[in-house]
Amino acid sequence: MKAWLICIDDTDDIGTKGTGEIAEEIAAKLAPLVPQDARPAITRFVTRHQLFVHPDIPYTSHNSAMCFQVETDFDFAELKAICIAHLKQESAAAADPGLAILDLESDYNIGQLIAFGKQSKVEVKTKEQAYQLAAELGVDLSEHGGTGQGIIGSLAGLGLRLSGQDGRVKGQLSLGEDHDESAVVQLSVAQMLKQTGLQAAITTTGEILNHDTQINLTGQIKAVYTQHQFALLVSNESGEWRNATKQQLKPY
């Protein structure tokens, strides 16, 4: 079984299935048939990576790429074929899909890949730059419709995920079928980790809370990827720990 990091970008259009949902579907096709909660966190979550918003960059709403890791027995040719088939089936007609696949066991320059990802958050990159770097690093990069502009974001997403300090986990976390978002639920960090499958509760200033700490959870429960961990971002409000607000989550 091998580990792969896969990122897709620019698959959707207004009113169509989102890129994050398509990424989850591809991950499900590639992942081993085991119960969801038996998978390690690193292969359980899809991360959304915000890229540069600029008039020279076409995007649907927010210009973000979706990245995920899988461990699978499929060889590279099979894995890529499954990704492409699903992209072609599910991408919007007006989209410009890009696909990046990295063999995590290969000998690649992680620093260059991370640098490209970080640069893509603050400056305009070209397809030529993306293809050149992918060729140097051994990343399989391919376009699957339209202008293929999505290859830039898909390569950048790999680098941002590998940085361990970027990305919001797609969707919201469940605290059970009866959870009322308007109510406050108090859980210890240990209880929260068990119910959500996350790895840590980390404060907005970067501290990791111990497992006995109580957290007041309310509203939509969102997670981020920081310090190479899938974590609940929390802040201290009036002496109580609470899940982060939308504004506090925005940098991710």
C-alpha cells in the first residue's frame, strides 16, 4: 500500500457540485474499504487551500484548491485513471480542471513545493511555471478541460498541505445527530477528539490544549490543518475556551 497526495482545482461553476465534494468522492473511490472512523486522520479529511484572488486569475467564488491524502493498493496508472474519469464525469462544463498527484514516498524537494504554494497565495502564477516545477519535482500534473488553468492551484495546494500550516477542513464536524447548533455543548478536549476524529485543540496563538481542558462548542464546528495536525481552532473568551469564530478561521 502506497501513500499519495492528490489535489484538484477549478472543477466547478456557480450552481454546480463543488470542488470539495468532488475531491471527497475521488478519495472515497481510492480509499480502502474500512469503516470511516478506522482511517487515520491524515487520510480522513479533505483540506481547502485559499489561493490569490486577483483580476488576472479566473475563479468561481473564492479561488481555492482541495487536497487529500490516500493510502491505496492501486498502482499509479489505476489511481490516475480513476481520478481523471471522475473529474471528467463530475466537473462543470465551464470549468478548467487541474489534477496534481504526488507519490509521498518519492524523492522530491518539499521546500520548492511549499514555496510555490505560499507564493500562489500572494502572486499570479502561470501554467508554464507550474509545469516546469512539476517536471523538476516529479509531480504528475495534468489538465482535464477548458483552459486547464486549474493545474496551477492543484500544484499549489500540494505545497500548502505539505507545509502543515495551511488549510481548512472541508465541511463541518458532527457532535452527534441531536446536536443543536444554537446550543452550547461543553466537552473536554479528549471527548471532542473522540467524537470528531481530530488530533488536537490548538489556540489561535498556537498552543496545544491538554486533554482535560473544557471547551464550549457552539454553531458550526470547523477544523483547520495547523502544526501538521487536524485541529479544532479555539480562543479564550471571558475565561472560557470556545471554538473559533468565522473571522478567526479566515486566515486558513
